[in-house]
Amino acid sequence: MDCISSYSKISLPQLRNTLLSTRVFSPFNLQSKKTSLVVVASTKNNNNSNNNNSCEYSGLTAPLVPSTAAGRSLSGALQSGRDGFFHAVVEKELVKLAYMRDGAFLRMNLTLCSDESVLHRRISDLRELECRKAVEDVMYMLVVYKFSEIGVHLVPKLSKCMYNGRLEIWPCKDWELESIHSSGILEMVKEHLSSIIGWKDKWTLTQTEKLHIRLVYAASIRYGYFLKSASMRYHLEQSFDHINSDLSNITTSSNLLFSRSWPLKQKSVTFVGPVSLIEEMQQENLTSYVTSLDHEIVQMCKKPKFKEAMSLIEKHCSALFGDESDEVVLTSSASLKRFVLEAVAFGSFLWDAEDYVRAFYRLEEN
């Protein structure tokens, strides 16, 4: 999702005739990046000629258009490119929405025994619905912001990327979409990709139903959400293990001084050696942890914690893919990979958005 109103034109290299058949970072940094990206669908066969028939997109290409005043305000703030301004507007909107909803609820409670109780209950319900829609817009724009940080525009509505039944997304932005993951998580993402696409040449053409791509995209959003949730759970448990270990050393040792110094000595021995080796061991442990989770915990980590996030996934997919149909499209493995990587990143960023928003606004639990 992107944050600049104008971009230089980028043309997709012409396709051949065969075309006819969890790194660790703060959830929302204050620096935004101004980058250029255009999503195009090629229509010519000449590899050396300029593509005059490609469809080009610029500006904020997110398929879901904000429907509330809060969402439109954040869209403008994001495209302004002013450092810190976007987050200032986010916090202002969330505080205002919380005040509006809680105020209506309080008035409803104060008038329970009066003749106006029914009216204020109705007002409170309407305000709740209004604020929920606005908060979903806020969360969506936070996700857009995260994509803008890595210099990636979300794919726009697929109807704008189609030409004669052909669907191609360019540039693929694989590196940028992979860069948000630690090495351990990235390996699991690649396994997810392999299970869906296989190890085909990136320009290998595939005929598939648009509905199938949508189902894969939605499942990959949930997978990205799961990986972020599971990795945060892992790091939290690791922190508790270290605390419990230190407390155990302090309370069980007969020599308090020794019990305090021993953990430090242990740590000095443990962390001797190349940092890369230590990080590799940590990532292996994370991968083993995630793959060993039982079914119940997997389901808990995969399911968004709040109804606003669940609704947002459905809205985004509906806006991106349009009407569910059995329409068959021709696309490449590179484009399918782009869809999967984008969806996994979307799920990870959605987890961040949930975590950020609930510091200001009470979300509805699933």
C-alpha cells in the first residue's frame, strides 16, 4: 500500500508467446518511505519494445477504499509523507473513537430507568457499529503503512490487472516481502510457498480459477498471522524461562552471592562465539517450537484475537478479488508467489495492527 501521489512509470518486460495459453522491530516505526511501484499487466510479445498497452497504477493502490472519515483522514496523512504525522493522526482518531463509543454507552446506562432508555440504547448500538467500521479502517491503514515502510504497494483490484484473461503482477518484490521475517520464520514461509506453488520456474504458466487464488490468499493471511502469533508466544515463554531460571538460582542456592553471580557466568559462557551461530541456534529452536505446537494451540494462534481483524480479512479479500466466480485466469508462478508473500506479510502486519490499536481502543474479542 503506498504513500505517494505520483510515480515514475515502470513497464513490465514483455512476455513470450507462451503467455497466450516474527527480524525483530517495533510494530509501527515513525519513519515512512517514499517509494515507487507500479503493478502492470503486459499485453505485447516484443521483448525489446516499450509496452504501450500495459495497465499502470500509482498513488495509494490498496484495493479496499476507506469508507469512514477516520480512514480517509489516515489515507491523506499517509500520502503526505510527513514524519510522525501519520501516527499522530492514528492516535488522535483512536482516542476520539473510544470517547464516542464509551460516551454513548455511559449515556445508555444513565438512562436505563427513564423514558429515553430505548432511544439511548439504539444510539449506543449505532455508535458501536459506526466506531467499529472506523477502527477497521484505522487498522487497515496501519497495515498499509507497514507495506509502505518496506517499499511495497498492495496489489490493486484484480479487475485492473487483467487483460484477455491474463494476470501478471510486476515487479514481484520478493526480497522486500521476505525481509520482514527472521531466518527461521522465512524458512517456514518458503515451505508454505513450496506446498502451494512447488519449485517451478518463475515464468511457468498456470491456469487456475480466480476463486482458488482467493482461497490461497486468505489462507496465507492466516498463516502469516499464525507465524507472528506463535513467534511472539515463543519469545514470551523464553523470557519466562529465563526469569524462572534466575529466580530458582537465587532462592535455592545456599550462597546468595554465588547464586547471583553464577547465572552471569553461565551467560558469559553461553554467548561466547560468533553472533551468527547464536542466532542460527535461536532460529532453529523457534522453528522446532512452532512445528511442535499441538493442534489446539495452532488453532488459537491462527485465529485473529478480535472480530475487527476477522472482518478486515474478509473485506480486503473481497475488495481485491471481487465477485467469487469460477473464472479461469492464466498467470505465472512469479505472480502466484507475489500473492502468497503479500498475504503472509499482511497477516503479520495485521497482528501488529491489533496489538497497536488495543492500546487505545477496546476491540471485540472472538
